[in-house]
Amino acid sequence: MRNLFAGIPAELPDELTETVLDAANVRIERIVSHGQASPAGFWYDQSEHEWVLVLQGAARLLFEGDAAPVEMHAGDYLEIPAHRRHRVEWTTPDEQTVWLAVFYSVG
Amino acid sequence: MRNLFAGIPAELPDELTETVLDAANVRIERIVSHGQASPAGFWYDQSEHEWVLVLQGAARLLFEGDAAPVEMHAGDYLEIPAHRRHRVEWTTPDEQTVWLAVFYSVG
């Protein structure tokens, strides 16, 4: 048995991504951020759908065309349809933000 | 945006199950237990694979043929292959146990 809060280095110069499940139609990743944000002008544009949950910490996610980002705290989750462009505007510098991301295709 | 720790009644005479994502190949459920266990002699025997995470609380899961259950705490996760018979032996009476279960088919 493994734990999503284990195996995280104290210092994180970059975001840490680990695949915790890799199946035919679904992939689950643990992502750990510590103050990181997406580079200026960068947008995620993913071919898969994503269901994302914040397990710890806090983050602001901006969807293209939206006036303001969505602020997420522990327990908050949302769906990001494939090709819905988005970026991470901010993650809290106060602690590590642990995300659970479930990527899946449809059909 | 929704929160996995919201909308949980203080009293739970039965386990509470809510589907938080329902897509073609994957379904995500939030399950809340408060001291409940599987009925005597009952085994889950599921046609889908399951990836299950404990978000809060504690539980003991017994797999058929194993001598002892696996005790899970916050952050612990494991995979339950389809038709791997298992039962919930115990969930802590001290607080609500919140599970995240990702069900998926392969192929």
C-alpha cells in the first residue's frame, strides 16, 4: 500500500509528478507544487479530459477567456474537458500543494 | 466547483455514496462511512477495477484468502482488480471515513 503524502522531498525546485495508476482508459497522477505556477503565456491544452482534486494546499487555476481564476483548497475538485485551455496562476508558497489528477478519454 | 468534504450529514445511519464523475470509461465516487462495515459474510465482487484512496479517517479492508486486513489511513491508496473479493472489516467510529473510489474498465 502506498500513501499520496509520502515520498515528497522537502525542497521542490520544480513540480513533482508521479503516475500512481496507468490503465488503458485512465491515468491517475499525484502532482506536488510548492509556489510554482505555469510559465507566462503558457496554457495547458490537453487531449484527455481531467478530473482534478486539491488534497492539500491551495491553488488558483485560470481558464482561458475567464476574467478571474478559480481558487481551490483542500477537497475542492473540478472537471477540465479536453482542450479547455487553462493555466496554474498560483500555488501557495506556505506549504506544498498536493493535487490528484485523473485523466481519461471518452469513447 | 465542489468539495469532497461538503454536504456530509453529521449523522450517517448508512454509508453515503455519491458519484462525482460519470464518464464512459471511468466513474469516481465519494463514499463516507462512520463505523460501518460490510455485513457478515458479504464480499464485494466487482466487474470493474477500482483504485481507492482514504481521504480522512481509517478503515480495514480484508481481501479473500488473506490472513489479516489492510489498515488504511489518510492518503493511503491501493488497487482492487475486478473480481478480487474483498470486504470492509472496520471503519473508525471516531470520525467519518471519506473514501475516493475510481472505478474503471480495461479494454
